[in-house]
Amino acid sequence: MAQHKDSNGRDFVLGSLIGGVVGAVVALLFAPKSGRELRDNINESSGEWRERAGEWKDVAVEKSGHWKDRAVESSSQFSKNLSEKSTEWSDKVKDSTKDIQDKVKNIRSSEEDEAEKAAQEVAEAIEEAAKELENQQNTTISPNQ
């Protein structure tokens, strides 16, 4: 969009310049003057227009350099901001991933602890049952003897 705006400004200046030159030439041609006066006026007018065109060219070069510098600066700032945000998002993703991994580890370790407790309880229950069975066998064997 900015390029379209610059193009319109350039076209306007060029159109104005051409229109001014054509208008000056037509005015000089239709003015009732002698040939020598006419040639002097044309030379004088063309010199003025050449001078103005040179000034406009200098202004255009100066402005284009200014806009180029602003574009480079803006581009650089945009790249820097993008890089900072990218790093920030990457760090957040890494932190979130680590948190999730820690939570999964905690869940697994708590499940393993529960499984270990359950296994311990089962082992204790089996041991108690074995002792009871042994006691029952001992009591049933003892009275028959």
C-alpha cells in the first residue's frame, strides 16, 4: 500500500512537471513576441524548469533515503521482536513440557507406591494365611497324636 502511495506521488510530480512545461511552451508560442524574444523566453523558462527538476530530484533522493532507512529500522526491530517472542514461547513450551513430565513421573511413582503397598499387603496376607494354616495343621495334628 505504501508503494502504491509513493507511485501516485511520483506520477503527480511527473504529470505536474510535464503539464507545466507544455503550458509554458504553449503560452510562449501564442504570445505576440518576436522570434528572438520567444527564443530567449524559452531558454530562460527551460533553465528554470531544469533547475526546479534538479531540486525535485534532490528532494526525492533525500526522501527515498529517509524512507529506506525507516524501512530497514522497522524491519530490524520486527525481526528482533519476533526473535524475542520466539525464544519466550520456546521457553514456555519447554517449561510446560517439564511440568507435565514431572506430573507424569509423580503419578507413576504414586501408582508404583500404591502397587508396592498392595503387593506388600497381599504378601502379608499370604504370610498370615500361611501361618494360620500352619497353626491349624499343628493344632489338628497335635490332638490326634
